[in-house]
Amino acid sequence: MLTKEIKKGTKVKLRNGWEAKTLESARKTTCLCEVYGFVTECGSVYSHDIVAVLDENDHWAPVTEYTPGQLKCKKVNDNLPW
């Protein structure tokens, strides 16, 4: 699955293991999501932190490709000192 194919309302799994529901498409470097973590909250999630998508058969399909802009953003974030 490509991140640019993720539509509004899709349930996704994040890199840290939490689940979320997208509130907009994941075409940009960030995506507005309702995240189900310690508490349920809405906020921006980096699109490169979406690792799987729940398909129509309730199976987790891995995200296999990110846009060049999302990969550039990931590279910048990976090089931050914290």
C-alpha cells in the first residue's frame, strides 16, 4: 500500500504500535488523525510513521512506499538530536 492511497476514515497502525483513524488523506508529510494511545486525542501524525492499514477484510496491510517528500521529512527527523 502507498501512503498516498490512504483516505479519510481509514484505520492505521503507527510506528509506535498505537492505532489511529485518519481524519484526512495521508498525501502530505503530516496527516490529521484521531490517535488511540494512552488517551484518545486528535493531532498531526507524520505520514512516514504510518506502517500499516486495516483493509476491508480486517487484515493489516503494510505500507510499502512513501512519497519522496515523506522520505525527505523522515530523513530530517531521524537526524534530529532528540
